[in-house]
Amino acid sequence: MTVRIDYILCNGCRGRAEGCCEEICPGYLFYRENGKAVMREPSDCWDCFACVKACPRAALSVELPFQISEVKHRLIARIKNNRINWQLLDSNGLTLVKYSIQNRNEKSKNSNNE
Amino acid sequence: MPFKKDRHIETDILIIGGGTAGCMAAIIAGQRAPHLDVTVIEKANIMRSGCLAMGLNAVNAYLVDSNPENYLEYVKRDNYDVLRSDLVLSIGKRLNSMTQMLVKLGVPVPKDREDRFLARSPRSILMHGEQIKPLLAEAVISQGVHVYNRTPAYRLLFDRTGKRVSGVAAFDLRSMEFMTIKAKAVLITTGGASGIYRPSNPGLARTKTWYCPYNAGSGLAMGIRAGAEMTSFEMRFAALRTKDVIAPTGTLVLGTGMSQCNARNEKYIKKKEEMLGRPLTTCERLLFTIDEHKKGTGPCYVDVSSLDKKQYNDLVESYLNMAPSIIIDLLKDPDHPRTHIEICGSEPYINGGHGMAGFWIDKNRRTTLDGLYAAGDVAGGSPKKYITGCFAEAEMAVEDIIKTFCEIPEPEVPQKSVTLAMGEIFSPLYSDGDITFTEVEERLQKIMEEYAGGSTQNYETSRDKLVLARKYLLRLFYRAGDMKAAEPYELMRVQDTMDRILLGRVLVEHMLARCETRWPCYQTRLDFPMRNDLEFLAFINSKMEQDKIRVLKRNLQPPYTYMPIEGINNDSTN
Ligand SMILES: Cc1cc2nc3c(=O)[nH]c(=O)nc-3n(C[C@H](O)[C@H](O)[C@H](O)COP(=O)(O)OP(=O)(O)OC[C@H]3O[C@@H](n4cnc5c(N)ncnc54)[C@H](O)[C@@H]3O)c2cc1C
Ligand code: SF4
Ligand code: SF4
């Protein structure tokens, strides 16, 4: 796996012309089928986290492919109020570590919620 | 799925590729020439496209306690004297003002108590650049620039004389419309190229490359097809990176005081520097790492065991701002974070932002094609420009466009060339060929890896191997016309693959022409293992003429006159 899609959380960005993941991925790797996100070709993913950061339902996370790591931890990111919050989860979904980093100047015109 | 219909747009300034340089060009054009119509066409989505998609953690080119002349001296030494001093110097003069632009955009660039940026080295400062791309993109949009996302461009369009670039042909990945954009001035900012050599990782991990895997070098290929002069393709860029995840190592070494060691814990880089009495060049760091492997003292590591808890946290945060997935590996056991981080050389890329390969340009960033400008990783001659250098080039190009704008004729593109471009771009949809882009891409990568000095060959090659590469690539080039595409995504991949093959061919011709070893690893000829200043303190350039790649040699000093080349047999068609 590279990007993991949690199909319980993903609602296909119902009501949007495009899924947020589909809209943002620099490799154009997502499309939607039966109301859920599908990845065209997981082996073409760069692990850039753009989709993870954009998903409004926190349905996406990144795992290292088995070819380079046997560890099944995954990393997730949420953006809010000029900060990005990272969480490393173990294979049971338990939080191992958390980081919160300022990602925009306070003064910046648009505070973000990607 | 055949294409639906076509759509024609006209604009004053067209920017192809809304990445680092492209976004900055659009912002500056919007600010300084509000009366002009500016259009960006982008293969992905400018909110998160190109090299900056993940974010960045440093401004790699900022003059802390330095000046433009020192910057030039440093780049020159690191590049063994072959570079365009005029271009590098012009970039050096703008690096710091471009950093201020970033701060104004809202990117957090931390400062110390004395209001100075936090330096990692004399030429590099820290940045919390996770949002750098969305911030750039928002600024572009707020300037009223027209942005077309998911619109990869593949062919330049010319005016009636066939000499002046007057637009570009592209298609919309979502609607499958064929698009032509006519413009008075065209700036190309599509970045460098990855995916030409075999990736370091297999299977599902094959795209864990350092350089953005979606930058296929289509801008370079467009230029080559149209007869633009290219420079220094033989100087590939390969990076010393963390193993497997291929994350940058500067984060580990710069500013932390940490150093590289071999499997016996010997500080091989420090030792070499003491022995030589000077700092190593960037390519030597890679070379001596490979040497450790050859001596049996590999693998090599960055030893971060002496970082205290706070410093280690800073390190993790830095990576989260730029190459987040390495954290999964570093904190595999969060109670005992990894202290020895293995490093290796990446696959080689074509790139004018770290390396020097790209369009041959003048001081105003004009290419050799009338009406076409280039900036950023797609522009050659000035290595180590990084983001701020890309911004600087964008600014220079836009300044020249605005200054000369009233002299530019109205663009007109004859229908014949539009039809031709459409045919070339859409033909894979109608092909009844029998091969997939994946097959072709893997074949290309195998040829390049094994005959043109890939990482598993320690980046080394020689004449006879290159001659074979030339032969196989040409065969592949013709056979690749049988690639088939059933839908828009596949069509993009087929076109990217065609472009990569062309770049591979040009690269091989350049490597054949430089009969010396100037930049170990970036360009190593086992049959000419030494530098040859007598003959090769010069640029190797090339131009496509009647489907053949013609290699040229240019003097190192202005006005860069052409020099005779002996012993270079040009692209043969066997
Ligand atoms: C992983 C990584 C980390 C880096 N870290 C740093 C750092 O910390 N500090 C630093 O100063 N520099 C860093 N650099 C270097 C710096 O990011 C690059 O030099 C710079 O971003 C290149 O800018 P560019 O505009 O030329 O290319 P890009 O920003 O990649 O933009 C190219 C754009 O063109 C688009 N495009 C491509 N083909 C087409 C087409 N056919 N049609 C339309 N659009 C197209 C792409 O989608 C993309 O948006 C890093 C680079 C990488 C890859
Ligand atoms: S962004 Fe999230 S919720 Fe929306 S389609 Fe993608 S995975 Fe599903
Ligand atoms: S991590 Fe990046 S490349 Fe991979 S699927 Fe998400 S957006 Fe696309």
C-alpha cells in the first residue's frame, strides 16, 4: 500500500463535481466509482500527502509499500487554523506520536482549511 | 474514448506549467502588468503540483553572509568551472529579494532574536514550507490570472513564418477537449524530468523517487521537437538521499553538525576533506559514498545519535514539512528513534535547478526560439538555483516580456499546424498498436540504466555502451508509436513516455560528445576518466534538425561562439 483509503470514512465527497483527492493529486491517480474514491495505480504514488491533507473525511493515510518496509504504521495529516497536525498510527490505529506545526504566518491573508 | 471537441483561447502572456517558477511568473505579471491577460496551463492542479507538492523545509539559495559574487564563486567551484557565469550571477543578485516574496506570501520563515533568518549554512536558511504551493497558487488566483488545471501541453505552435512561437497545444484531462492557447509571449516552466532511468525501488514503491515523478520533461521535449537549442544534458543530477524513501539528506547534515559515516563508523567525508584540504563538491560527496561501497566499507549513514530530544524533534518536523513518509521509517519504534540513517545515490534526473541541463537561454531567459522564454528547472546553464533561483528567473523573464511587449506582433497560428498538433497528440487514442506505456517506460529505463550510467552502474558508462544505448533507443522510439491509450489518463502517460524517450536520446548524444569525466557520477566516462580542460572547458549543446540530433559545442565565455567538434559522430539512424 501507499495511500490507504478507509472505505467506511470515504463518502466519495458526495455533492462535489470531483473528489477532493481526485482534484488535488499531482499524478491524477484518483477517480470515483460507486460513490467511493479509487486509486488508478497505487505504484505511481509519490507519497506527497496532498490527498491526505485535502480529504475532508480523514479517510486517507500513507503507509510505506511492503517492498521497502514491513512496518505497517501509517501517517495522517489534518490542516486547521494555520497549523498542520500529524499523527503516526500503528496497525491497530493507535496513535504513536503527534506533531503540530505552524504552516502559515498568522498575518497571512487566507487562513487555511484545505 | 475519442476526443470531444476543440477549444481555442487567446491571451497576452501564456505560462506553461504552474509550478514554482510558473506561479511566481504569473504573480509578478499580474502585479506589474495588470492590463495584460495572463494564462497558466497546468498538467496537474496548481494547488499542489510539481516539485513543491509535498512542501519544503529550506530555502537552499539565500545569501546569509555572502554576496552574489561569492555565490558565483561557490557554484563555479562546485561545477568544475563549466557554467553560465552571467546567468548564475543574475540569479545571485535576486535570491534574497525572492526570499522576502515568500515571507510576504505567508510562508513561515523562522528568525532568531536579532531578526535574522535561521541559517543552515552560509547559503541556506530554514523554512516551514508545508504550505508553500497552496500559498503561491492562491496568490496567482488573487491576481486574476486564468488557470487551466489538468491541461497537459505537448506541442508548441508557430506563426505563419514557422519561426515564432505563438502558442501551445494541450488537452483537458477531464473533458478530453483539445485546446490551443495562442499568446503574444510564451514562458515555459515545466520543470526537469524524472523517470528516464530505472527507479531505485521495485513494485509498489517504484515512484518513491526524489524528483517529482509527474515532471516528465515535456517542456524540454516540446522545445527539442521545435528545434530549440539545449545545453548540458550530459550533466545529469543524482542526489545523495536517504535509502528507500529517497528523502533529502541536507535536512540531516546541514545545520545539525551531523556527519556521514561508513559501516565502520569512520567519518569518510570529513577525512577526505581533511586530506584534500578543501570542502568536497556535491558530486564528490556522492562519489566518495559509492567508493566506500566499492571498498567494502559500505553502506553509509548519517549518524544522528548525538542529537538531543529537542534537536531530534526539530529534525522530524523538518521532514514533515518536506518528505513526510520518511517519518514512518524513522519512528518505527517511537521510543527508540532511528539514529543511523542509511544513505544512497538516487536515480539520475535531467534538471536545471540542481544540475545544469535545459534550454539554452540568454540573460533575459529567452530561448533560441523566437517568442519562447524558459525559467526554473527547465532552463539550463545555471545549477544550484533551487526555489529562489527559479523565482528569480521567472521575474527576469516576465520583466523582459513586459518591456518588449508593445513590439510583439499579434499571434496567429495557421490552421494547418493546429491540425498537425492535434493529430500527433491524439493519435494514440486511435492506435491499434499492441504495447502499453508501462512496457515502453520500463524498456526505456532498462536501456538507460544499463548502458547510460544508471545508479546500479555507479553512474559510469563508456563509448561502446552509449553507442548501444543510441541504437536501442532509436528502435524504441519508432516502436513506441504503437502505444495505445484508451482514456485521457493513459493518453497523458503515453505522451509523457514519448517525451522521456526523446530526452533519453538527447542525453545519450550529449554523453557521447563529452569525452572526459567532468562531474564524477553526474557524468562519468570510464573510457575518459580525467577532466580535459584543453578541450572541454566548453558547453555541449544540441539541436534537432530534420529528426536528427545535432551536437554542438560552445565556448565557455561570452558571446559563446560555436567551436568545431572533432570525433563526435552525430546521431546516426541505424
Ligand atoms: C523533493 C524535493 C525537495 C526539494 N527541496 C528544496 C528545498 O528544500 N529548498 C529549495 O530551495 N529547493 C528545493 N528543491 C528544488 C526546487 O524545489 C526546484 O528547483 C523547483 O521547485 C523547480 O521549480 P520549477 O518551476 O522549475 O518546477 P516545478 O515546480 O516542478 O513546476 C513544474 C510544473 O509544470 C507542470 N508541468 C509539467 N509538464 C507539463 C506539461 N506538459 N503541461 C503543463 N504543465 C506541465 C508540473 O505539473 C508542475 O506544476 C527540491 C526539489 C525536490 C524535488
Ligand atoms: S477526498 Fe476523501 S472523502 Fe473525498 S472522495 Fe477522496 S477519499 Fe473519499
Ligand atoms: S500521496 Fe500524492 S501522489 Fe500519492 S495519491 Fe496522494 S496526492 Fe497522489
